[in-house]
Amino acid sequence: MRGLGDHLSIGERIAFYRERRGYTQPVLAGLVGHRTDWLSKIERGVRKPGLDPRPGS
């Protein structure tokens, strides 16, 4: 991903490319078959307690 650098989280990258394509959260969420609140949480990096896949978490 040229130009973005490695400092962006996955959610920030999703938001960047979503906005770049001109999609709103409801539109992109519908395209991937999820609700808008799900996409919002992904973009903000919100995690459910106990479901963190990282080792040692």
C-alpha cells in the first residue's frame, strides 16, 4: 500500500479506502453483508472482551 505507511491500523485503512471510493459506512456494510454498527466498530478498532486473537491478551 504505497503512500499510507505502516502506521495505520486495519480499521483506519478500511476507512481510508472506503472514503477514497466515495462509499458511506451503510453502503460498504451492505456490500459486505454486515450492519453499519459492525463496520463502525471495525474502523474504530473496538473489540469485544474475551475475543482478542492476539497472543498474551
